[in-house]
Amino acid sequence: MDGCWFYILRCADGSYYVGTSRSQDLETRISQHNQGIFGGYTAKRRPVVLVYSAHFASIIDAIAYERQVKGWSRAKKEALIRGDLDALPGLSKSYRSGRNPASTPDNN
């Protein structure tokens, strides 16, 4: 399978790590995180567990999605992990802050 992976790991401290990989073998990539090969965030929060993954045809698309999801709240990431896609709009920061016209109260 060509392309690349977007993935979310749950770390030992309960935090989430969001990443991408050009590797076709996602299991090896997760193993590398658990061995501390990459250093950085996951190296200090092992073991890690894969909780979500999605395959992309293009690394550019995967990286764009990674950047988007990194900006999400914990609750929104957990909805994605659960597969609760209907909950995602209501968990967005713009929706909660009232910038979404559907969520503004009536001024009658």
C-alpha cells in the first residue's frame, strides 16, 4: 500500500501524541516510539498505544491533517478516536465560543 499514515498514540501519562509516518509498516513505527528511538515527547511517556490511524495517499495531506488535529481539544481528539464524527463540530473551539451562528442565543 502506497502513501502514508496519520496516527494518534495514547501515552502512559494519558496524553495523546499525533504524528505521521511514510512507513508502510505502522506497527514498526509504534515499536520505534516505544523503544524511544525518536526521543522527544513519546520517549518520556512510554509505553504508547496506537488508538487511531488513517491512511493517506499523500504525505502532504497527512501532514495537513496532523496539524489540524494537533490544534484540537482533548475532547475532540477523543471523539475522533471513538469514531463519533457527528460530535466533532460541537467540540470545535469556534462553535463553543459562539462564533457559529447556529449556536448564538436569540436576542428577542
